[in-house]
Amino acid sequence: MAEQVENIKKKGTKGKRLKGVGDFLSEGSWITNNLNYFLFLSLVAVVYIANGHMADKTIRNINKTQQEIKDLQYEYKTVKSEVMYKSEEAQVEKAAAPLGLKITKDVPQRLQLEK
């Protein structure tokens, strides 16, 4: 029985040689037949990498813009509070005093046109 198994093994592989990776690549026809596929995969890889870089750049720009918006909001609130404070009546009087301007206590007079 063992002899029969050996004979079958010998007959099955007789004349046939298993191809290794080196033989498979050394033929050259495999590479040339699939050249379009390799070029397509290379193009997809380049587009994938470029897309990643563009996404990173966009995220950095978004973060930068958000920080600028926050800074401008703080500046707006600060300026607005200063204007509100300086527009109070007492502050306006203090600012106008060096110019010689004062608030009059007199009632304004109404002018009428004569016909």
C-alpha cells in the first residue's frame, strides 16, 4: 500500500514543476499583462495621499479661522463696553470740560418763522 502511494505521488508530479514566486515574476509577461492595473493602483495611491494632505491643510485653516473669530469677538466686546462707558453723561461731561463746553440748565427756546 505504501508503494502505491509513493507511485501515485511520483506519477502526479512527474514532469510538472511547481512555480515559485521568482519563476512567476521572472517570466515578465505577468507584469506586462497587468501594467495598466499597476498604473491605476499607483494613481489611486497618489490621489489618496494628496487627499489626506488637502484634508489636513483644510482642518488647519478651519482651526486658524475659528481662533481669529474668537479673538475678534473678544475685541468687539471690549470695544463695545468701552464705548458704552464713554457715552455715559458723566463721562461725556468730563471729556467736554477741557474744551470749555458745559451743559446748560436753561430750557431750550423754540424758534418760529414769521409770516
